[in-house]
Amino acid sequence: MRSLYNKILALCLKKQSEKVLYFISFIESSVFPIPIVFLMIPVQLVKRHRAMIIGFLVTVTSVLGGALGYYLGYFFYDTIGAKVISLYGYQDSFLEFTNSITKEMEFWFVFFYAFTPFPYKLLTIGSGFVQFNFWIFIVGSFISRAIRFLTISFLIWKFGESIKNFIEKYLNILTLLTAILLILIFIFVKYYF
């Protein structure tokens, strides 16, 4: 995995890096193993003046790829979706995830899991498998992924190289803390206003 990551990282530093990044962002949402944020950061560092645009386009391509993952789960779970889940050894996580989903909370499930370090491909395939409303899935994914990617993009644009190691080292912890904060804000607003 580290070798594959290094090869892709080298590709991301070349002239066509943005196109490669957007393609990988698309396929990462349903089949590719490496989280896109670790490939987005080096491209943004090289093109720091475009960091926010790159973050937005990564969001769009990620959600479009998520739509593909959704349809793999909805229409082709037995032939393709199950193989993707099995390939990465996510069978137990997938079963646990799909059993915990409730239709009443589908937007919040999508929003939360699209934001956290939880593999997005599990969310996309799982949402199709349990037949979530497609548009709720798209809107929840877009809002959540935009917050995640654009926050990182802003930090790269503002602080450059000095923030890179911090983000890469603490990304999962920062993501979970932010997700918890968003949930607490939602609960506060819902019950006190």
C-alpha cells in the first residue's frame, strides 16, 4: 500500500496532476483504496493559489464517484459491490454499517460517515444496498465532503507546507472531533431553538 501511495504521490506532482487527482477522487469513492485527501494535499501545495478550487473539484468528483458506488450497491451488489467490499476485507464493517442504518436518519448517516475517516466506499455501496433516497445521499455527501475537503484546502492555502505534516498526522482525530462538534451543534440547535 505504501509503494502504491508513493507512486500515486509522484504522479500527483507532475503537470497533469489535477486531472489525475480528480480521476482518483472519482474512483476512490467506490473502488480505490487510498483516501483522496492524502493525494489532494501534495497537489494543493504545488498549486497553493488554486487550493480552494482544487478542494471544490475534488468534492464534486468524489460525490460523482459516490453516485457510482451507490448504484453498485443498489443494482450490482451481488456481482460487483460484494467483491469490492471483500477485496478490502470490509465484510464485517459493511454488515455492521448496513445493520445500523435507519431510514429516518439517512441524511445524518450519510453526512456523518461521509465526513469521518470511515471508508467512503462502504458508505456509498451500503447506501445503495439499503436503498437510501438517492438525492438525500447526494446532498448529504456533498455537504459533508465539501466541509471536509474545503477545510483542508483552506488550511493549505493559508499555511502551506507548515500545515501539511500536522494534517497528515492528525487527520483522523481532527475529523472525528469536528464530526462530534457538528453533531453537538445540531443537537443544540434542534432542542434549544
